[in-house]
Amino acid sequence: MAEPPIPFDQLNWVKPEYVAEALKEKQDITVIDVREPDEFKEGHINGAINISSKVFADVEQLDKTALDAVKQAKGEVVMHCMLSLKRGPTAASHLVARLKELGLEHKVSVLEGGIASFAKQYNEDSGLITGTVAEQH
């Protein structure tokens, strides 16, 4: 994946509790899981949209796939990968930069600790997680 156009420390980050609360209260929030489809199938946050991180590095693919999802998103977009160390924040960085280029405003955040951290706290809550998320090394 290409270098992130926006440094990770300049992205907005949210804690798993914030996302869980928003989902439980049915607030307007859209979760984008940037892991690969096979990872997503094993376990994911309920209602999450799966868009591979590879899409975000290619402007044409980003515009065709991810941008449409974001334009249709209700409320804040929260992105993550397994640990939100590289793929999730890099994809978010590309998305935020592209939104700025196009003059579009949409709040985009990264889930601290990724799905691994979220699942560690909420794996038993069937209302929040589908399947089982096992941290991969």
C-alpha cells in the first residue's frame, strides 16, 4: 500500500467503547472493515462494510468503491483492520486525503486497537460481533 498522505497522528481515533455505545444506541455510524474478505467472514462488527485496504491506495478504485460507500454513510465513518496499526489507518489516511481533494466533508475515524481490541471486550455480545475474531500474528 502506498505511503499514507496524512500522518497517523493527525487522524481522528476512537476507542472500542465509543463504537460499541454508538452501535447499541443505534446512532448514525458506519464501520468499514479494511481486512481481506476471508478475515471479515471469520468475524466482524455487526453491520460493518468490508472494503479491502488495497482499494484505498488506488484513486480510481477508491472513487468507484469506497467513496460511494462513504457518500451513502450515515454519520461518522469508523475504519479498522485487525490491530489498526497499518492497514486501517493507512486506508483512512487515503480516504481523508481524497475527501479533502474533492471538497467533501465527512468525519472519518480509526478504531483504536482494531477489531482485535473491540472483540476482546465485546466478543460475547452477539449484538455487536458476528462470528469469532481471533487475533492473527
